Amino acid sequence: MKIKLSIAALLLAGTAPFAAQAAGIQANLSTSYTNITNSGGGDLWNIDGALGSSLGGSWGAEVTGGYHNSSGTSSGNFGGAISWSGSDYRLAASGNYLNLGGFSIANYGVGGEWFASSQWTLGIRGGGVDGTGSSSGGYVGGEVKFYATPNIVLNGGVDYIDISGASITSEDISAEWLVSQTTPISIFGGYQHTDAGGANLDAFFVGLRIYTNDPAGSALVDRQRGGNLGYLDGMPYLGKIL
């Protein structure tokens, strides 16, 4: 079942560019696999997508969603954001909802990216959290991107979340390579360490992503800075592995 879901995602990704170009929107779709090496181990499969459009001027809007399966347990998320873009920065207000097999959690907050140079992007985000059983708290995080080439990016990030006194801290490093600018499919992978109240989780992940935002033939750096919001519209709960 897990393998069929991943294959279905790849087939859908192959047709997504034509639909997106026809509608004048920007989108990406990814499928990934995560192996957890401790805390009992386990496998996690993800399908994630984002769909955005300009609202005129510097304003934009985006919706996101995902499906996750771990050892037969399914979960899903959805969310969205409103953004404002400048020549060397982006700002966004976003919200997300995640259901984890009976436990639900929602986050809402703001974030920003600064395109410090042609090679460096700095991002930060933070806000509030509400969970099942009247639990609540907040989160804060940051990310650094270094474009070794216009089509290869190295990422480093950290996120901290506190829910009614229970805290989770995750740190991750990853890389992404846009294999082709004309058929914009990328390969990404990395490592994440998570500390949840003394319980440690180490995970390695790998996946494929397809970009559809115009203009066609753009490099990865242009597609990420001018396309979907990525980190600014993401969930802070477990960093890169969801």
C-alpha cells in the first residue's frame, strides 16, 4: 500500500506542470520516505503538496496539504497562508492543522525570509499552538539556505515548540538538487534529530519533488524564492520529516 501511494504521487507529479501552467498558478508536489533509527525504529511515508497564486501586486495566497503513513497509522494535514513579497524578502501569515491518529494540533503564526545574497536565504517563523484537550503553547524556528550552485541548495534549520509545558526541539540538515530546469524534478534528502522531553529521535529522509511555477527553465533558487512559501507555510512540529 505504501509503495502504491508513492508511485501514485510520482504519476500525479508528472502531469502537474501542464495543469499548473494552464491555470497560471504555482505548485509543487513531493513524495518522501523517512527511516527512524531509534526509539523503536519505523518507516514514515509522506505525500505533500502546495498550490499558490498571486492576488495582485505584491500579495499572494497559498494552500497546502499532506498525507502521512507510519506503520499502518495514517495522518493528514492542511493549511494555508497569505504572503507579501518584496525584491529581496517575503513575509507570510499562515495556519496549519494536523491530525495524528486521534490527536489533533493546529498552529498559527507569521514568518519571513530575507534573500541576503544570490547564495544565502535566511528564514524565521513563530506563533501559537492549540492541541487536543485544551493544550496550548507556542513555537519559534529558523532556517538557513546556501545555494552552492543555482540548482543545489544546502539547508540547516531548528524548530522549538512548547505545548502546555511539554517541549520538542528538532534540528535538521538537508540538501536538494534540481535535476532538470526544463522538467523541474528535484531530489532531496537529509538528517533530523528531535528531542522530546528527553526522548531522542534520529531520522534520515529522502524524496522527490516537482516544481511547476513559471517561468519555465528557471533554476532552483528562482523557483524557491519566487514560488511556494516552503518553510514559511510549513508545520513546526517535527521539522522536515512530516
